[in-house]
Amino acid sequence: KIFCTQIGSAFANNQDYSDCHPTALVDQGTPPTILYHASNDEIVPSSWMADFVQALDNNGIDYEYYQVEGGGHYLVPFEQVAAVSNGVLDEEDGYSSFVDRAVSLAPPSCIRCTDVATDWMVGLGQTCETGTWQIQNRCNEDASWIDNDYCQQSCFDAGRGYNGDICC
């Protein structure tokens, strides 16, 4: 899932926009996150940031959060973010240093797995949930399935997950 729709689905076709709120999208597969928020942001209130941080906490996601006084909805000078980081960030590094910080944080304990059926299965009206023969005979044994992560979640749930996958 990306944002609130399945990959390839139009956002406008989504009927339940409450599922789109960032806090609803946080789960144990959320990657390490670095965020900052300017206190004068009139579009994203500080309470929404607090909710998002709480969702990260509740799911055990490693994160760093910096609250910057002033500013608005757009980027503030990086020096302001560095100044509230207690020495974690160097004002000379700039926003690109967030990438280095993020990869230094603990990775999630699991990944978001997809359940994409093969074209052949779809043509027969099968899904990963209904294609039990394929799950028992193709998962982690068929090169095409392995290369394309077909029915990744269903394979994992059946104890036939792909090498290294720990699905949430």
C-alpha cells in the first residue's frame, strides 16, 4: 500500500479518506523516520505532528522529531533545525543529512508485503488468497515467483515466505 491506495489504483477512487491520514498508515513496517515541524505551520497543526509521533511510538518505529519555533508550512533554514537537534545535526550539512540520519536509525522489524497475483492467476479469476495450489507449489520454489515476489504476504502466511522476508 502506498499512501491510502493500492499500487496502480487512482487516489480519487478511494472512498474512505480517513484511511489516508498519515497516522493511519503507520505500522510496524514503517521505515525509520526523521521529521521536523515549524510551530507556525497553519496547514499542519502541531497536534497532528504529536499524533504522528505517537503512532510511531506505538508501533516501535525509530524516529527523530525536531520542533522548530516560528516558520510556516514550508522549509525553514536548516540552521534552525540543527539548532534544536542538540548537536545531532550539523548546520553545515543541510537537509540532505536527513538521509544519512535515517539510514543510521534502526530498521523496522518487518516489511509491508504485497499480495500481487500472477497475470495467469488473475486471468483465471484467482487471487493469492484463493490460489492455494500455487501458494503450496510456487512460493519460494519458482524462480519467476521469487523474482517478482508474487503473493508475498500469502506465501509468508503459509510458512513459504521468500528468503529474508518477515511480513508485518
